[in-house]
Amino acid sequence: MTYQLIKTKKNIKQNYEIICSEITTSIFSHLGFDFFNHLVKNNIIHVYNIKKKRNISSIITVIDYKHYKRINEKIFFYLLSKPITLIKSFIFLLKSLSKKSNLKLNTKYLHLLHLIIFKKDFLDISIKKKDLLFDKFYKKILKEHNAKIFFLCFEKNNNPAYKYYSRNKFKSFYRKKDMIYLKKEFKI
């Protein structure tokens, strides 16, 4: 079965709804579709779909180094214009905004913001083949953004994420409270 990696600005609403339903801790579930869509349209967040038979089998979103350094600022100013959103989600947003720290990053780093893999769409290939396929797609994404290292963070109690990234040789490089930061360098 053929899988295709497609960078998209189409069907952003569908991608957003999948992200919010699959990753309930995503800050965008509280900030709303309009803000997410604005970030995609302005090339701050880049959305990639892995498709099988025209159906979304996986969603990968990334933020480059330049925008990662300024994303909290963009969120802050957005919330100033949406006080009701700020009040309704204050504790969650405060916790989410505190994830970012003074990490030592450079332009070769690309932030893997969301990764959603629909397991049912990869049952016809082995785990090893699936991991190799994703490595191939990760390399394409990194090359497009002139980067070499994917990094990401997630809550330490997220066992499925920890298992996936450990199996795929992502290494821990920072911890902050209950957050784990991982990275992996790819030869492009």
C-alpha cells in the first residue's frame, strides 16, 4: 500500500478537529480553530498529512526555530484580544505556556508539535517498516525546513508517546517539572 506525505493548507478544520480529539492536552483545543488556522495560513505552523487511499492516516505539525521562540508571545497577544477564552481556560493555558523554557536550540532544530498516527491504517505493514516509513517522511519535512533535528515535549505520564519515541531512538535532553523533552538528529 502506498503512503503519501502531503503538506497542506486545505482541510485545516478537519486536521484541527482530529488534533483536538486525539490530543486533548493540545493548547489549541482551548485557543480555538480560528487561531490555529491563522497560524497555519501565516506559515507559523506547518501541517503535513500522511495519506493512504486519500484518507488521513497520520497528521504531523511542526514549528520552525524562529517561530518556536515567539509562539508564546503570539498566544499571549491573542489571549489579550479574547478575554473570555483566557478566563475559561486560565489554569490549562498557564500550565501549557510554562512548558517552554530556555532550551539551547538553533536553526537546525524543528519542533514536532503534533504527531497523530492512526494505527489501523498501518496494520498491513510491520512496526519496523512503519518506523522506517516515518523516518523517511521526517527527513523530507526536515529538509523542507532546512533543519536536521526534531525535538518535542510531552507529559511524562504519556506512556504511548514515550514508548514510540524511545523505540525510534529519540533521546531525552531536558526535563521540566512533569515534561520530557526529546530530540533526534537525522542524516539528510
